[in-house]
Amino acid sequence: MKLERLLTVTAALALLAVPVVAGEHPDMVGTWALDAAKSDFGQMPAPGDLVFKITEQGQEFTVDQSGGGQPDISLHFNTSGKEVTNDVPGGKMTSTHRWEGQALVGEIKVVTDDGSTITFKDHISYSPDGKVMTLKRAASGPMGDSQMTMVMNRK
């Protein structure tokens, strides 16, 4: 189903805006792989081989996503609270992210090609050693409301 595929692609999008601000926030630039065994996608299947390569340019960040049964995609984000727009398979995504202490919080809205809107509210935290990133996400859209937790390990 097209909407389920879009949800899978967007399932990780909040993880994509991972900043590097020396001394203020976790340094999470690098390569991240999904830990499917520790993640909970609710009723959706976990994309077992999902990988993100994250680079930074000031407060702007690029994430190259591969695997997860989805086409490779490159997305851009900003962690200053500035709204950023990306084209995603099946729609257009706008996002805002900001730091709250050591956690990155954000809201992502995807408007699908058929006009439906899916909203994600995210809370991303990091282990003290910088090796684990955890996304807690609330989603709301045409398929109802859901909760998920995604755990990514730094490679």
C-alpha cells in the first residue's frame, strides 16, 4: 500500500536531523544502523537493514538514507527551529527540530500526493557514550494514531 510505504520512509525522518554542536549537544554525525530487535514499530514491520549517513554544515544537516526496503534518499534538516521542506516518495515533508537540553525534539508533517496529512511528534535522545540514538515517536494521520520507538546504533 502506498501510504504504508510512505510511513516506512518517514518512520526514521526525525532521526535524520542529528546535529553536531561541539560541547553543547551530542556529536552524532556518522553512520547509524537500525537495531530492529530493540525497536518497536507497533503494527508496522521493522525495516531490518535501514542505515543513515549523517553529515553537518553548521546547523544544516544532510542524511543519506539507504536500505529498509525503500529507495535511497537524501534529506536536509535544520536544528535551529527553522522549517525545512523535502520532497519524499509519495509527498512533501516539512519539519522543524530544536534542542531541549540533550534531546532533539521535532515535528514532521507529510502531505501525501492525494492530499492526506501525516504528523509525527518526535523526542530523540542519545546514550551518554554516543553509541545509541533512541527515537520515541507519536504519529497521527489517516490510519489513526500510533506510537513507536526506534533504536539506532552508531557504526
